Amino acid sequence: MTVSFFLGGCVSRNTDSFSYRLIARPISQLLEWFADIFQGNYGYALIFLVIIIRFLLLPLTFKQQEAAIIGTEKRKYYQSYLSQFQTKIQEAQSSEEKMLYTQQQQAFMKENGISLFGNMGCLPLLIQLPILSGMYMAIYTNQSIQEYTFYGLPLGERSIVLTVVFVLLSVLQMKMSLVTMPEEARKQQSSSMLFMPLMMGLFSYSTAAGISLYLVTTTVIGVIQQFFINKFIRPRLVEQVDKEMKDKPIQFEKFFNAATPSTSKKPKEVNPKKATKNRNAGKQSHS
């Protein structure tokens, strides 16, 4: 998420550039159109544009969140089995044995539909990257937006008020999203609970209040979406996964047992004396 904000801050403000003509100019024209609808209020125009963008991304966002929740809940069932594979891989005495366990682990994951990446899609974020960049260019190149004051906040200047609101909302959204993560992942992410919002706050304060208003609005919508997911969607998906795990037992033994060293054929030990004796006996029979 932080990467998207810093990408937005690195975009050129050149109105002759291809990126401006492709992205920023249409966004600027939309803002002008919405401002006319709201009687020249560019603040409401910005908020309305963000609502439209997030609404269009809503199906994709929910689909990604559902896949992430299902993957996380399934991993809770499979984690102990995967740990056994990892232990065997680490204790392997040879590269062949390690490869054997790795192959069986991959087969086990494929059979049970386990994703290495946890079904964590990032397409909604990638779609918003050019929108944020275009919004940045549109606000900094549109003189009307630069000079407009929204409830005492000049949209063309920095705003500490919007920055503080944005940071607090970001912390709230991160806390709400951690609910869907396993305990171990939650502990690992706790350190970023302070670092990420601070970095995002620095970006927000370094840009115009119009960008901060965009970030505040999209974060408010994100908080509402996360509340809806945690309250209604996640319980249903957890129940669905629990039922699926009961109806379809995990296939583990056939993969784990197939990877044991005892199944691999070892070369027979040859007694040198016995081999020499057999060769001599063969020579005598020919003579």
C-alpha cells in the first residue's frame, strides 16, 4: 500500500506527457464535471469520484477478500501437515531425499488445493495505482482545484488535519484486517501497525490536501468494507470451510508415506570376496 502512495508522489506534472493525456486529463475533466453538479464544490467532486471508483472495484475487492479468507482458514487445517513435510525436508540426509519430500509436499498441496501464495490477490490495488497517479497530476495541474477551499482546507496546500485523520483511519483498517489472519501472521504484522501508517502519513502531509482528501475518503470506504466482511462474509466462509473439511477428509498419509526413505530402493551391498569367488568359479567351468 505504501508503494502506491510513493509512486503517486513521483509522477511528473508535465501536461504534455503521455501519462497526463491518458490518465490525468480524463480525471481532471471528470472532476470539473462533478464540480458543476455540486455547484462548484471540488471537495465533493473528489469524494464522489472516489466513491464511484471504489464502487466499480467492489466485486473484485470482495472476490479477492473471499479467496484470502478461504485460503487462510484452509491453511489452519493443513498447517500441521505442511510442518511435518518441512521437518522431513530439513532433516533429509541427501539431496535426493530432500527432493523426494519436496515433490510429495507439492503433490499434497495440489491434491488439496493449497496455494503457496495464500490466494492474496492484489489486482484492486494495481488498478488504483494509475488512478492515484492521475489524481495527483490532475490536482496539481488544475488551477481551480488548487485554489478551492473545502471547509476551511485549501485543496492545493498541505493539511495536517486530513493527515492525522488519514493515519488514524489507516490504523483502524489495519487492525480490522488482522482479524482474518492466523495468530502467527498477526504477531508478525503487529510491528507494521505503527510503521505503515506513519509512512503513509508522511506521504499525505507532503502532498496537497486534495490528495489527502482522496486518501481519507478511500480509507473510510475501506473501513466500511472491512467491517462488512468481518461481520457478515467471514463467518459464512469460515462455516463453509469447516463443513468442507468435514465432508472431504485431508489426503495426507498416501503422500507422506510415499516420501519415506524406506520406499526408495537402495542398492544391494556386494561382498567383494563372494564376487571374486563367483568370477573364479565361472572361469573354471569354462576351462
